[in-house]
Amino acid sequence: MKSLFDIFDSTKNRKSIPKTWCGLWTDKNGKQVIIEPTKHHSYVVTVLDSKGQPYKIDLLGGSQKDTIKLLGRFTTDTNGNPILQVEAGSYDVGPTYNLYFLVSKNDQKLRLAKNSDALNNIIIKANVGMGLYDDWEDDLGVPWAFPLEDFKKEMK
């Protein structure tokens, strides 16, 4: 994804987001992502369908959990870009739901969002990180994540 971004050093080392970036984000289909801060730069992330209901996650061993209060923490992708990585399966096994905080520039290129960017210009672009055992699945183990649409912050 490096070709999508104009990288700024000040955002490459992101470990947290401003509190104003937390809260409800919605995509064009009504899917909702709710980001809540916790201690030590971790987050809990809830993903709901357009009716406000959680999705079911199939875990190893046949059990399930809802997409409610999933652990999220900042890390970097393979290109060194900061992402809010959400555990969308078994902890440290995957898959993951990766959230990029971006801004579209005048020439329509995307760049990493900075703390000083206007909130109404920021989007979340979601991507999926394959889990340890998901290489045989077309949906990479997270069918609820698709289609991958951009999220905009709901302003009150």
C-alpha cells in the first residue's frame, strides 16, 4: 500500500490517536466502527452491521465471539505505515482488521492523517490481515469485513 500514501515522518511513529478520532465511524453501507480508548495506548473496537448488530467471529476450535470490544493496538504494516490493528480472531493468531487513518489530498492521493488535520477530512481505510490459518479462505477469515469501504467520522 506504500504507493497510496505520501509518507510524513511525523505520522510514521504513531502510537495513539487524538481522543476526537475515537467514537463512531460509518461507511456508505451503514457498517459502523466504534473506537474507544483504554489505558496504555490500546483501544477497544466494536464493528456493527448497518442495523447496529455485531457480527460473529468464528474462532479456532469452533467457538464464536461477537465483534464487540475487540482489542486494538497501534503497530506498523509491512511498509512501515502505522495502523490500528484490531484482533479479529484468536489473539496473536489472527486474522486482523487493520485501520488506516488517512486524508485525501487535492490530487486525490492519500496520505497518513496528522493530529492537526480537520476531522471531517479524515477517513478510515480498512484492510484485512490474514491469520495463521486463513490462507485457504477467500474472505481471509473475516467475511464480515467485506466489502472494504472507507469510514467517515460521525459528527454530533
